[in-house]
Amino acid sequence: MILGPAPVAALMAFAPLTAAADAWPTGEVAAPSGQAVALDELLFEENPWSGELQVVVRLLAPAIADETMLYTVIRGDMDWACDTWGLPAAGTLASPPDWVVVEMMAAPAPRGEPTPDIRRLFETYRLEGPICIWELF
């Protein structure tokens, strides 16, 4: 797991993070659509434009390389990913984050760098208690 900048680290409760690591799946799992996904990274960072705290769930999802896969199907998987990884990760922080960002990648890609040859999809969620509320990205 990668943690964000020092100001974010000050907000984190490190002991629960270790204990909570068992709360989310690791390795390859089947999303609700049936596609195989795997957690690539889980990041805690500040949004560079707003300064808000966010949890970033980065998933490898090779099936999305097929651009004929319906986005409505993928969006359902992203909602599920927020519930599966984003909410438990948010629960490890001393102060709740403002957002969960779910990123699905057809192949590994460096965060924050353009990769025109790798399909990457993003969705953002506002947290209201134990519920991920989709927000237009």
C-alpha cells in the first residue's frame, strides 16, 4: 500500500490500517459482472486542486481493454469496488475522507501519467456514512 503526502499521513490511524487489511480482498476476484479484477494499489492522498482527502482504489481489470464491454456493466463493477475496497479503507482513517476514487486499468499504468495505449476508467464517490454515492467525474 502507498500512503499519500505527509499531511495526509498525520490524519491516518496506522494501527487500524494493518488490522483492517484483512477486510478487503487481495488477489484476483470476480466483480459482479463476472470480470476478473485485482487490487493494484490503495492510496490515501489529497486532491491537488481542492485539498480534500481521498482514497484511491486502483484495480487491474484486463477485460476493459475490450472497448465493446458496456460501460453500464463496468460502472456497476466500479460501484461494487467502492463498497469492497473504498469503504473499508476509508474506515482506517482517523478522519473520514471526502472522496473515494475508483480507477480501473486494462494493464498496470503509472498513476498520474498519460497512457493512451492502456484503457483507464475513473469514477468518484462521495461517502455518506457507510454508503458510496456516485458523483460525475
